[in-house]
Amino acid sequence: MIVSRKPLSFWERLYLPAIWGGFKVTLRHFFRKKVTMQYPEERWVVPPGYRGAPYLVRDQAGRTKCVSCQLCEFICPPKAIKIVPPGPAPDPSTGNVEKRPREFEINMLRCIFCGFCQEVCPEEAIFLMQDYSLVGRNRTEMVYDLDRLLALGGVHQDSIRKWQQKGREAAAQEAFPTQP
């Protein structure tokens, strides 16, 4: 099928109107307020509710809050979290907590920042921080291990102190208070 086109006029063949239209657009943008952010010096203000990178947090005593329940690993849609639980013998340094992860890795290249891991965590050990600039030179640097996740997550102030040993009577009294 052959499409017939009307011939160009004299001004259209000169391309001057098209060049002048391009200059008008350029001049209009030249005198507007600048919207380009100079990234390393200027940072984006993160709005409330922003879901950034997931990190592990410590309690007030500096211990990891993760008890290796693996719920975050099971709920993660892209399977970015990998947890290796400890062996059958509990670590004596964990105190009142039965187990703690031997290895905990989050592949930040696979993570979609959905927040399911934060929602499902029963111990509030994983939080989505307001961090949006994740950089690495290669893929192995983008797999965050337990130590790096804890260093980036910091300390979370919490009223629940699961590490403290309680007497049986105090725990029973707290669980089933007597009515006056």
C-alpha cells in the first residue's frame, strides 16, 4: 500500500520554524527554577512511611533481637532473605532466648522493599530504615550479612526485655494477674 503525502511548503523545507520552536522550549526551561538535585551534597527528604532497606536491630543491651524463627525468610516474595538457624545446643550467651541465627543474609539486589519481613517479625527485630542509597562495587557487596545488618540497624528502644531471667512466680503473676 502506498501512502500519498502532501508536499512540504517552502518554510517547512527550510526547517527554520522547527529550529525556532526548539529554541523557544530551550529558553523557557533556561529561565525556570532549577529542579536538578546535586545528589551527594543535597539529599532527598524522605517522607514519613517510606519503606527503605531492611536492617536488623539490637536491644538496649546490644544483643540481636532476632530469634531465628525464619518467618521473614518464608514470607519474602523474591526470596531475598536467607537464615541459617543454630544447631540443637543453645548458645549460653543468649540468656533467656532459645536460639539466635548463626547466619542471616539479605540480598539487597533481590529485595523489593515490600515490608512483609517487618510486619511478620514477632520480635520486632527487622525494620525498614529510611535508607535509599545502597551502593556496591559488585554483587557480593550487595549481600548484607548479620554483622553488617546489625551495624546499619542500630539499637531499638523497646519495653519488652526478653533477655532478662524472671522468677517463675513473677512470670506467672505477670501472665495471670490476681483480681482484687
